Amino acid sequence: MPGADGSVNGEYGKAVRRREDPPLIKGEGTYTDDLRLPEEAHAAFVRSEVAHGRIASIDTDAASAAPGVAGVYTAADLDLQPFGPGPMAPDDMLREVLATDTVRFQGEAIVLVVAETREQAVDAAELVEVDIEPLEIVVDPEGALADGATLLFPDKGTNLAFATEPKDTDVLTEADVVVRSRFVNQRLAAVPMEPAAAVAAPEEAGVRLWIPCQAPHTARDVAAASLGLEKDAVRVTIPNVGGGFGARIPPYPEQIAIAAAALRLKRPVRYVESRWETMIAMQHGRAQVQDVELGAKSDGTLVGIKVRVIADCGAYPGDAVLMPFLTGQMASGVYRVPRVDFAYRAVVTNTTPIGAYRGAGRPEATALIERAMDQLAARLDLDPAELRRRNFIPPDDFPHQTVAGARYDSGEYAQALERVLAAAGYDDLRAEQARRRQNGGVRQLGIGLCTYVELTGLGVEVGTCTVNEDGTVTVKTGTSPQGQGHETTWAQLVSWTLGVPMADVRIVHSDTAHVPRGMGTMGSRTLQVGGSAMINATREVLSKGRELAGHLLEASADDVQVVPGQGLGVAGTPSATISWADLAKAAADPSRLPEGMEPGLDAINDFETPDSSYPFGAHVAVVEVDTETGMADLVRHVTVDDSGKIANPLLAEGQIHGGIAQGVAQALYEEMAYDEDGNCLTGSLTSYAMPTAAELPNFETARTETPSPLNPLGAKGIGESGAIGATPAVWNAVVDAISHLGVDNVDMPATPQRVWLAIQAAKEGAPA
């Protein structure tokens, strides 16, 4: 039946398979490396082999004379503007497109070589001689702040990129019990299936750039600024993208350099990175050292939390400064914490730059509060679930303004916890754990909890809707997918509203020449911001269509409703129906329009969310730890997640599953590591321990729906939820499995070596 706004509940809200999948499964998708342009050349980069040094000289003569070489370019040759500072970042620590006087991390691009074939470009790049005078190296973010530490930007006089001031008052004075810990939220790599790439071609107006990216309009603006062009002179197109995870929000220097080379050579240039290059040159994530103090009354009531964070920015601050700011906003989690003292220092080091990675600052917050909650529960001899129950923000206290600065829109935190405990059989698990401990076996059971809330849905997004004269519908969106299923969701939304078949809905996205503007896809914002713009535009078209149909059918617009699959019709008069095709044709003829109506059945809407939304949930992880080897195996993972109203349960399930996998990976497997000389030790998939499906159990998932009042769809974000909830749940589970042996914490990733060492230290009475 039609809703009050004339919409029909057709496919929207139902589990519909992604229509994007068949061409990808059959190998018919088009990724950046699949593009082929006439007369294209190939590029390779000369990268720094050292983490820090002064460029004394660059000799390109041999490379320039090598077979097939079309051009060899240094920073001086390209003369590009540096990247602008990211949010809150200083403007005196900028990154050049190609290194000029100094290299600041291993893998930084110095020289671009372009040749007729990729093999020729790679061979010629090896002939470039770069003389680098070594400088002292700092890879430890805490060491970067020490007196006498080498400075990455000597003119700055410090390695401190940004800092916030701690509060003057002691937020823990009323606490009967305080737990204190130092947590390391380790550096991670995004590891998308598709490595970084770029294809650029000169056009009459400027240059066209194809890249795997999450925000085409941002990439256009950055490229134009660096190239010294007007924005309209740069066209950015995003083909299929093999994974983003936040690491593809910004464009990369190499991609801008490819565009510059194409302009100079007046021919297309292509570049595809090796896996090693992507591992060391694509921005990393996380990388925080957190000193946490959590205080409570003797009954477990929280009184305050004090957090000091040192955030590693890598060699250039960029967006990295924003990540700990988001951590601070979410530091109190789902709990009533009356006093919060959060301060951070963001520092530069001779390592790959840090940026957004699935969750972007919020997983770090959830990890610190949830690990501290388990430690507090142990100190108070309370079950971790019971401690959480005593401190949840109650459902009648929304919207809830936290002391940390967030305004939570809606939540039912206790409900999510109780449902996940029941689904996991929590009491039975605790009984089995007690039995194993009593028997003293080698394989001990650990049960880890996490109750989380996160921030999603920032900014403004555009959506357009046009009914064509053949009855099909074209919609445009500023969001840009990397496998989330956007096209299916938008088709569902339009079908739901206009009653047209999903197959008749064409979605246009990811091309700055065809979409007027857009922020892109990040921060779990697509449905609630982009979808709201889309539904508003589509409803405006529906309203116009009803007015026109009423005029043509000689009826009141109030009596016109959607007739699924047929068009619009007059209620109670089955014969009085007009198709969308006929309506579009009539809308193009001014003589057939009612007075005052503009021609065309189209609309555009810019939706700006009044505030962020806050999805939440609860996870239970069950691990078995071999106390003789330290091996931790995840045997069950159970979740209840709440992301407001769900558009497509199948797509939501996929997002949760993918997020859980990445969250588990951080807890147990993954870490980007450097030696003291700044050499990346985990720059390939032989050394970076990324789990496969074989290491993961079947995930047991369920959902509750607590709509957000902040958008017309009642939606909240879901893309990052799994990664936010899974990591602390698994981390807590590993520690829980061996806590009876005296272990209080194990740094992530909880590798067999770290777990074994923690057990041995506890046996010897030493700090774990």
C-alpha cells in the first residue's frame, strides 16, 4: 500500500542480491588497469631506499637514454604544488608530489620515468642514480618527542604536528578504584586487492584522470591545485575499485605526477603499483600509544576516564591529525562517564604517512575503553557484562550529550548486549571456561565482550533524479562505491518511491564530468547522507509527477498514487493510469503542463545532515588459547549490531562480515613494523600476516533497528561497525583465556609469541 508520501514498499528494505556482481564475477568489470588508451606510455617511480636523508644529487642521464624512454622527471622538472594540509594539520609540514630536498620515509617517490612499455620504464628507473646523504632516523613516536630527537622538518623546530591541552582538574578524584594501562593500537595496512594505479590523458580542456579512489571530487580539487589548473580543467573518473577501506579517500602524489607527465608528453600515461609499493606507499592506519586511567566507585559506577595519546602521523601529517581527535570524541563509549580528560599529541616519524583506515579514530577509542572496562571488572571481581549493564546510557536519555563532545542521536545499548549474550549462550560459556580452568588443560577458553558506539554520517551530499521519455529513471549521486553495492541500493530506493522496476533505474556516479559535486564514500555516510539526498530528489520528482498526472487525468493531485510497474493512477479508478514514459513526454511539452510548472521531470537535492548518527552494537568473541604455544584460535564470533533502518539486509550483512574480519585481523594477526633504521619489515604478504577465510569461523550475526531521527530514511552507518566491535572483543577474549594465570594484558596483535611471553612473565611474577 502507498505510504503517506505516495511511496510504495517494493524492493527497498528487502534482501536483494547486488546487481553489480555478475560482471565482476565474469571478469567483465573495468578496473584502472583494464583501461587501454591509444598511444599510451607506461610509468615507474624511483623510490627512496632509506627512511631519512638529504638528496645531494639526481643523475637521470642514463635513464633518459635508455630504450623506449619518453621522459624522466624530478620534482624540479614537474614543478608541482605540494599537497595542502589536512584538517587541523600544520601548513609547514607539507608533502611534495615528488621529494625535493629531503626524503622522509622508505618508499617515498623521487623520480618518475615514462617509457613505451612498463618493462622499459622499470629498467630505466633502475638506471637513475640518487645520491642521498643519510640523516638520523626516528620511527618511535614517543622518541620523536624526546629532547635531541632528529627533526623531520628542521625549520619547524619540533616533530609535534598538533596537540590538545589536558584538563586542569583531576577527573579521578572521586574514584574508589582506578585501573591504569598503556595500550598500543598498532599500525595497520589497508591491503586492498587492487594496488594503487592511475591512467591520465590530456584533453582539450586539461587532463582526465582515472584512479581507484573513494572521493572523485576531492581528487579533482587536489589534482587541480597541484597542477595549477582550474577545477573544471581536471576530470576524475573512478572505474571499478578493488577495495578502499579509507586508504583511498585522498589521491596520492604518484597519481598527480602521472597527470603532470601526461600533460607534458601530450599523450596518455598509465601506472600500476607492485604490491610492495602499495604496502609501503599507501597510507597506513591506527598507530596510537594510549595511556588510559579509568576510575569507578566500589560498586562499579564509572566516575571518570583520563587518556593521553601519542598519535603517529608518519612522515607527513595530512589527515592523520584528525584521527586522534575522533578518538577523543568517542572515548567514553556507550557509558555514562561524568568526567573525561582526553589529550593527544600527533607527531611525525620516518614512516609511511598515516590516514583513515576503516573506522578512522573510532576503533581506537572503542579498543581503549573496552579493554579498560574488562580490567576494571577484574579489579572489582565483577562479570564484564554486569559492569557494562551498570554503566550504560539509558534509552530514555537520548539525544545524549557526552562530556567528550559527541551528541548521540538514539540508542538501546542494554538490549543489544542482552541479545548477544543470549545468542552466544554466555552463561554456558562461562561454565565451560570454569570447567577447563579447574581441569587445568592446555586449551583454555576465553570470552571477550565489546559494547560499542561509533560516529557516522558527516557532511553534505548531492542526489539527482530524472525520469526519461522512455520511462527509465536516471539518478546521480556524489557517493562513489568500492564494492558496497551502492547501485543496488539506489535502484531499490527509486523503485520503492516511484514504483518502477529496479532494472529501469540507471545510476551515474564516480565521474566529475557527470556528477555536479559530492563528498564521496567514507565514514559510513553513504545511505544516510547520499541516500537522503537521493530520496528527497526522487520524492520531489514524485510530487511533480502527481501534479502533472492529476492535470492530465483531470483529478486532484491528492488522489494520484503510485501504481507499481505502471506509473501513476487515480485512486479508485483503475482505468485512469498514466505511465512514467508518457508523463516524461508530457513534462517536456510546455503546452501540456499545468500553470507554473517547469518543464522536465527532474530534481536535485543537497542533503546536509544536522549532526552525526551513532550506530552501536555488542560483540561476543570466543577463543581457545593453547597455553603451551600461545596460539589463540577464534572459534566463535557473535554480534548484534544496530545501524538504524536497514535498506538491504543482504548488503548490511556483507558489511558486517567484512568489518569483523578486519577487526579480528587487528586483534590477532596484522601489524606494520619497522626496524630502527626505518626499514619496513612487513612490506609484502609473506611477512604481513593477513588472515584468510580459513582462519575465521562462521560469524553469527543479528540486528536491532533503532532509527536515527536525523535523516528521512532513519539510517545510520554500517560499513565500519564490524571492525570497531570485533577488535576489542577478540582482544578481551585472548586476555580472558589466560587471566587466571595472572596475565592482565597482551599487546595487539596477540601473536603466539606475545601470548606465550605474557604467560611466562606471569609465571615468573614479572610484569606481563
